[in-house]
Amino acid sequence: MSKPKPARYRTTNWSTYNDALRKRGSLLIWLDKEMAWHAPHEGRPGRPPVFSNAAIRFCLSIKVLFKLPLRQTAGMVASLLRLAGLD
């Protein structure tokens, strides 16, 4: 028994195909300028937290999304904040 011939697809709309390939590689990340990156002082004894829960969740989402180690995640988040013009 022989294998069936694989289907052959022909692209006729090259401009649309090229646009679709370009859009496939685009990355859009929304950063809220009003988000508090530093944790508020809680008034409890012990060392206060440095970053807010939202900031930690954002960093961990980037870490999981791109499968990065923690130090590379910190560098990527810092560069994203720099690109967005945030401190």
C-alpha cells in the first residue's frame, strides 16, 4: 500500500500572507501607568514588602509566558518599563 500524496497548497495572495506572518510575530503588552509598583507600608512589625502584589503577578506572568529564569525576567521587565517610559 502506498502513501497518499500530501496536499499541495498554493499561495495566491502574497501581500496578505506576508502581513499575516509579520503580525504573528508582534507583541503587545499593556502597562498601566497608574499601577503601584511599590507596596504600601502596612504598619506591621518586620521587613515591609518592596513590591506590590500586582507588580509581582506581572513579573511572574512574563516569566511563565516566555519561560525565562528569574534574573532574565527581571531584566526583561526592566527593559519593558524603560520602553514604556515608566520609572
